Amino acid sequence: MMRRIILGFMGLHILHHASKEAITGTFMMKELENHGYKVSPGTIYPLLQNMEKLGLLKSTWEIKDGRRIRAYQITQEGIKVLEEGKKKIKELCMEILGDTE
């Protein structure tokens, strides 16, 4: 159960960064690691691919440092899901943690 919850939060985290700039799987693994998550390629790449299948991300191939990499950008549907997710997280945090102001 906890794994599914964490994957959901990771998905929103991915959408957040993809809304700012194109992202790669390697970038997201490092970013999530900065937040204390240990994420393997076997977790992040299927998650990115599934998000693309759902229409939340779109990918393009790019050349970086002489290597081909897949870069992901958020779609209009991804923006909608991110905004909905942010509202739900805020509501949930307010309920669980209370008003911290």
C-alpha cells in the first residue's frame, strides 16, 4: 500500500519538474534521491513510460554529451492532473496536519 502512495507522490513530483523544463529519468532519480527516495531505473523508467501512455508526458529523443537521451515534457493533460493533485495534497495536508499558520 505504501509503495502505491509513494509512486503517486513521485508522479506528481515528476509532473512538477516537467512543468518547469524537460526532464530525463536520470535527472528525476537524482532529484528524488535528494528528497530521500532510493529510486532505481527499474522503477523510474516504467513510471515515466506509463505517464506518457496516459498522456501526462510526451517524450523526444535528444543528443546530450554525444549520447541519445529521452527527454520528457508535460502535456496539457499533465498540467490538469498536476493542478488537481496540488489541490488534493493541500486539502489532505490541511486535514492531517491542521492549519499551521
